[in-house]
Amino acid sequence: MNFPTKTRIIRHHETALRLLMPCAAVVITFALPLPVAAEEGKQPVALDPPTVPVVAEFVFEEKCEKILEGKSGANRRGDLGEIRAADRLGEMAVAARFYQNGTYTDGAFNHNLFPVAQGLVRRSTDEEGWPAYRLLPPQHLATKFLGSRHMVCFRFDQRVPHIVYELDNGRLRKLLEVSAQRMPQDGFTALPELLASEVKRSWTLVFVPASTAVRQFTPVSADAEGGIVLETAEARIRQYNFRIKGVPFDTATGFPHGPASHPNIYGEARRFFSFVHPTKGLGTIWQDPQDQSIQLSWFSPDFKSPTQVRLQGEAREALTAAACDAAGMIYYFTVERGSGSTPRRASLSKADATGRLLVKKRLDTSAKGLDIRAFDRNSGCMTVAGGRLGLIFSRSMFNGHQGAIGLVYGTAGLDLLKHHGQTSGHSFDSVIQVDRRGNFLAMDLGDNYPRGLHLHRFDASQRQSQVIYTFKTRHADQPKRVGARTTPRYDEISGQGRTFYRWSNDNSTYTELGGIAECDGGIAVVFAGEVSPAGRALDNSLITSSHADPRNLGMVLVNHDFENVPQVKGRLIPPGMILSEGKSESGGFYDFGGGWRPQNNEGVVWLTDYRDRAAENASRVKLARLADNSLLVLWEVWTPDRYVATRMMRIDHAGKKLSGIIDLGSTLRLGRREDPLVVGNRVYLVSGNAPAKQLQLHVIDWKSLSNATPPGAKVALEKP
């Protein structure tokens, strides 16, 4: 590792008891044999996505509309009573579900007045179609709180299996299978999975017999289909669907939490770990959320012959990270879910491309080892470089604290070689890649010790770290005793009927970690951060919730040699650390013990200018460095709690826009933490469609750039 003789390893230790938080990150390194491809001078297998036409477009033709009152309901057992005429339109109706001790329909504990349009959905080139209903948000909201939810009910003309689809952006997406056994001999079938009371935008439901083929993609083989889902003057996106055994995590609906949702503060586990094998092409490891099996799927180099194998794993252990090396070896890390007085179990496994287990080791998870007392939906990521494997994962510790630690293991026996100590406290998200020196370049998002985006460079012997962006802090609205004194008022941010005091315990970060990419000019870091109306990210005076300001897309360009930049007393981010030209500001906060923590940001380039947090916020940020050294940024736009659309643009390493913002609609949904895979100038993203039991692969081509893989490119073997 090319560190200077005098290293500066920043360690942070929590000094105050914190409330139990869901996660913290752990960084691990494993030594691997040299990649076979590198030893033999061979290039990895070429990926050849098949040529496909534009997918079929479906349209909704409205016949009539009506506002359904919502006064009908089901009993405690879920049985429907009589559906009032005012609550049905054609073959669709709405009815309230039983809640606690009754079925509420009077408007106090339920929504009412559901606008519905009846019609047909058909292909744009066909005349015939299928029954469809468009629902809009209810006009009357519960005056007290929402108890009884209203569900969709449907009267099927035949007692045969049906499939319910949703129409979105001209495409049909499978939502629900309805068996004939669910259908009564006469009358409406309750569909509690489809909630009219939860509708927040136009929602079109299509009811199709299961025996009817709904073909919108073109078959490329018996188990794969594809089509162009978006084409602009600048870019083309193709989608390929692969039939699988089991049920994948559903990317579109599995984590429905926006910037204002409490679960969104703490991040989300990666669900798909994708890589390129030297002979098998693109593959991904995923866990079936129903039976907890760990699956390895290969798409094949031509994407026509997908295969799937089950990897050995324990039912109670969550797939936390996975990777593939250039020799074709598969590595995956699992941790037991739950919490208790005894350590959670954790395993590191190595298998070949057929899924044959080669090595499996139980890791020391005691307080003196990995220190895992609790584990749930914690995030993790893994990558391979020069005979080593790097891993980051999150957990809660036995002392009630959370923090990221760094570890090194050897591959032969998976023995512990080095314990790096804590990297960040209360780490809620992390990313990792390989830098040009062959070291691991990682970053995690921490709410304290330190508070900010924390960049790390490490190998099997040493680690160096630096905060490169930080954010505001909500202070307490009550004083507290700290030793012999009481914390005073924080007059500088008090006012307008609110009083704050000089201490804080803020677990919100007002930030989502995006990605890192080492470019010719430095290390580009992209994220979603909140900016006040005055353009400040460190304004503590306006915080009233975990989503206080519009969340915008931001970036900084970090010095390649950040570990050699001299520190300056009183400045969290010293001069010369950030090379981009953008917003700079200073601030700080009073910590849990009432001590002052100075903060500053340097050179922040804001790539979007969202002004209304109720309408537009950046979320699910992805970063991909293309072979021409430009950066592709993808993100989703959300209201505080609802998905709006997906967008992308291309920038250079300093944040200069090389394209306009391209609106993708909903043709491509982004997982909360999945990473894009880059081969040359082509970007691949893997996602899951649970109702259809499919893995989806989106392929993004930038038309002005060549898609050839440069000679000797490592990017085909490693995640960006």
C-alpha cells in the first residue's frame, strides 16, 4: 500500500451511551490468489446483449367514471357483506377492511370518496383489450387517523385463475395472482393486497385471465426476453427479463420508504451482488426472501442461456455481501438475523462457479471479535483486488453502540490477519471499490464519530480516513445535566417559538450515500444532501424533522492523496482536500456531552436545484465511471414518501454536465443500495420483479461513446 512512512489513522470512539440503533459498518479485507486472467494475459469474456425491438406499448381507454363512496365493508373474518351500488363501478368495488374492533366507514378512521374510471387496456396496435380501472387518491381523508383500509374488490366473469397487472408508463407489471379458489360462486372477490386507500397517484389495474399471454417483450430464448424500454438522442436502455426458480426481492416495492420515512434514515441492505465471471459472463447472487435460500444466477455472455444454482447457507443467516474474483471463485458473507445475549452467527464461504462449496468458516462474532449482538437489514458490500477481498458490513455491538471496524483475513484458511479498529460510529450505508494503486477505497455514512461521509483507504496492514462532506444537526429542545452543569440555551439557532439547547443526539443524516469513482482528476463522490433556502447544508436553525429541506444531488472531487493533505486545527475538512469548485461553508454542533464539534464543507457542486421538498427530492443515487472517464449518475425523484420518476445524466469528474437530465419515467427502478456494474462504456443494473418471478437486467448504452472494452480493462472484473 502506497502510504507515507508516517501514517495518519483517524480513529473515533464513542464517549456517551447511545440509544440502540439498527446498524453500523464493518470493513473486512481478505487475501486472494492473483487473478487468472491477469496471470495469463487473457481478456474476460465479451458480453453481447442481443438485439431487441422496442417493447410493446399499452394504453388505457376510459369509458366512464364515478366516485365510490366507500361505505361497504368486510367483517372480522374478511367476508364481504353486500356491496352497495354507490361503492361499485362495473365489475370493481371498494370495501373497508376490519380494523381492531370494527369496520370503519364513517370517515373518522377511514378514507372515503374514491375516484375510479372504468375502461380497457390494450396494446396500442390492437383493438381488443382487457377490463381495467384507474384509481385516483381518495378525496376525503380520515379526520382522526387511518384505521380501516379500503381494498379493491372485483367480480370475475369466470372462476378461473387471473392475473392483476398495473399499467405504468405504457408497460404492464404483474401485481397479483388470483386463484379460482379465492373466487366465490357469485359476487365480488376481496383483494386485500390492493389498497385503494393507499393510492397517492393515478393507478391503473388490469384484470387478465392467467391463460392469456400478455406479451410486451420479445423472447430471445426459452427463459429470457428483452426489449428497448427507452430511447433518446443520447442514450438507449434495454431491459432483459430472466425466468428464475423462487422469488427475488422486489426492487420497485420492497423498500417503499422515501426521504421522510424513518427506515430511510438507516439505509437498506443490498439485495443483488453483481459481477462478471471470466467465462460465464454476468452473474448475480441474491437471497429469496420467502425461503431464505441463497441463489447464484448466471445470465450467460449472450444473455440467452441463464442458469441458476443454490448456494449452501443457513436459513437464519442473511446474505450480506458477495463477490466474484477473476479466477471465477465466488465469495459470500452471511450473518444471523436477530438480537440476543449471545453473539449472532456469521459465516464466510467460498465456492466455484457451479456453486460447489470449497471453504466455509464460522467467524468470531463475540465482543472481542466482530462484536455482533444484533443484525437485521444491515447493508454490506464486497469487492476483489490483486489477491484480496474487501468487505463492508453493518451491525450493532454488545456495549450498546454501533461502529464500523476494519478487518483482514487470509483466503487459504480464512484466518484473521489484522483488526483495523473502528472507522465510523453509527454507520448507515457504505460503498467500496478498488483504487488505481490496488488498495481498497471505501466510504460510509455516519451520524456521529465522525458525522459525515467518511472516506477510507486501506489494505491488509493500515488504514487512513477523512471526512469529505458533513451535514446539519438537530439540537435538543430540553436542557440536560452534564456532570455538574446544565447545558445552556443555544440562542444562535433559537427563535420563532422554538428553543434549542447546546447538546444533541441526532441520528438523522439528511443525506443518502451515492457512490465513489476514482477519475483522472481525483476521487469523485456523489450523494444526496439537503440544502436550505439560503443554500446551506450546515444550517441547524430550521430542522424540524429528519427531512428538513429539499434533498438535492451533490458531489465533491477529493484529492487523490487525501491522506497526505495537512490537517488544520478547527477545520474538519482542511484546505486542499476538496478539488471541485463549489459551495463552501462553516458551522458545527454541540454533541451528546455538550462539546462543540466544528464542521465545514468545501467545494460542494450541487447538480440539481430542487426547491420544494414536498415535490422533488433525490434518492437512490448511483454512480458509474465510464471507460472515457466520464461519470453516469442515476437517481430517483421522490416526494417525502412517494416515488415520482427515475432520472440520469452524464458529468465529468469536476461536476460539469456533459448531458442534460434525462427523465426515464418509471422504466428503470433503482434499489436503495444496489451498485451498477460497468463494462467499458456500458452500464448494467440488476433488479428483481417478485410477482413475475423474474430477475431484470437493464443495459444502458450512451450513443456517443464506444461500447468496446478497452484492452486490459479491470472494470469488467470488478464492481465500479
